[in-house]
Amino acid sequence: MRYLFRLSMKCTFPLQILVLVFACSSIGFADESLFKREKEIIYGRKHGLALTLDVFQPLAKRNNRGIVFVVSGGWFSAQNKIDGMAKRLNWVGLIKRGYTLFAVVHGSQPKYTIPEIREDMHRAVRFIRHNVKDYGIDPERIGIFGGSAGGHLSLMQGTDGLDGDPKAKDPVERQPSRVQAVVAYFPPTDFLNYGKSGQHFDKHIRKILNGKNPYLAALDFHHYDSDQNWFERVTDEAKKWEKFREVAPVTHVSQGDAPTLIIHGANDPRVPPNQALIFYRGLRANGVDTKLVWLPRSGHGPSEPGLQYETARNQKEWMDLWIRQRPRRPIS
């Protein structure tokens, strides 16, 4: 389904940094009277391990919309990171507007690679959609957001969500994993053109981190050898490069992708500004409604100047526009 593109790229020069003061509570980022929290709900299992998410349901008026937050930084994810991320990215504003939030914890690097992490994200969205009656949300009004690696995974969900399998024995797997709106902060989008055309992600990261790359394990691809019953590292250069393309959101851009807001710091050393531009231009060329907000004084990370202000304003506006006000978007 093709959507008309509305040009709304802009540079934002905040005159002052908005200071957000949250009431102290045992969870550290908002007054618990605002919501009901369910911790560590199991949305799937793999390799004998449980995959979990936390649910935040408003106690006041709900708008029957759901938003997934990808708990991920450097493709590392953990339940104990949720509260800090919630505070820095101003979840309380979304909860006050009636959204039910799902904080999804995925399998972490260095144990798991991006293709394996992607399977977790598909499963999480399917689980949420399968259980919409329990959470009181519309299955065709689900958004997603995240920063850095979480932004990358959010963009992947917006461009490469999958259909459900109607023949699956597990009813969760019968659900599609598509989302209807995306917000991504400083996300990697193209690992083979990272910072400049033809530059590999690894080369750029090692250049700025004195020869180290703490994120490369997530891109250390493996394939399953059924004869030996083990996983082998992908060493063939052509196959590795194809894998890098497969896990890049820009590869999957097409008409009908979820409307996407990108917020990026113009001075970001870890995720170069060209990553936002590449993806934004790809969406625009395919007629997908998109918006790019530059933070001219910001680098990388949720504590950078202006990010909390832009998060509070633009994120709420984008989710309100695409999953609260607009007509339903088909999920299959």
C-alpha cells in the first residue's frame, strides 16, 4: 500500500534544554500510580532459555494502542536496563497519553548475532498481537521505538516484518510481526557504507575506538551444519557481505513500510549522520511517510543535548499521528 510522502525534514535548534523531573519511586522513572507493571512475561523460549518482556499499562484512560520498546544498546539487552532507558527516553509521556508499553528484552550479543536477535523481535511482536485482548490494544495499531541498536532493530521491524504462518501449531506464530509506526534514534542502517560510501562498519568503529569493536560479535555470522550438528562461522567473503546486507534496514526499504521518524545527532561519532540520510532518502524514494530530525549539537546517546526534548515532543506526535489518529493500516 503506497503512502503519500509529506516532506517534513527539519533541523531543530532548541533554545533551551527541557529538564524533565520525575517523581521518585521504586522503579526510578515515574510515579507508580500512573501504571500497572507486569515484569518478565515470557514471550518465547529458545535453546532452553526464556525470552521476556515487561508491560506498562496506564491506570487512567487508555487509548487502546500498543508501543514496543526495544531494550538494546550495542545489541546487548537485559531486563535490568529497562528502568534507566525508560527515564532517559521519557516513557512517562507516552503512558500519560494512554499508550500501553512493552519493553522487549532480546537474546544478547556476544552470545547471539543480529539474525538470531531478529527472530526474537518477530516473536515478541507476534506474542503481543496474539494477546491483544489481555492488554486491551488494537492489533492493527502497534508502534515500535528504540535507540542505536534498538533503533536499528526497530527499523528492521518496520521494513521487514513478516506474515504469520496460518498452518503453525503454535498460535503465536500465526500472527504477523509487522508494525504500524517506527521511531528510531541514531540507528545504524547500512553496514557496508558506514560513514562514507564503501566503508565497512568494523573499520569505522575501530578507527574511533582505538582498534577495538565491542559490537562486532553481533555481526559474527554463523550457519548451521546439519551433518555435524553444529554452527560454523561464515568465512566466505561474498557470503559475509551478503549477510551484512541482509541485516541492514536500508536493504529492505519498499513501498508500504511503516511510517518512520528518525532522530539523529549531527555530531554522532559512532553512528555517522549518513546512516540517517541513507535510510531517510530510501523511504522517501519509495513513497513512505517519513521525518528526519537533526540535533545539531548532539553526539551519540540518550543523554546528549536536546534529545530528551525532541523525544518528548516528536515521539508523542509521531505515534499519535500514525497509530492513534490515522485509519488502520493492514498488517498482512
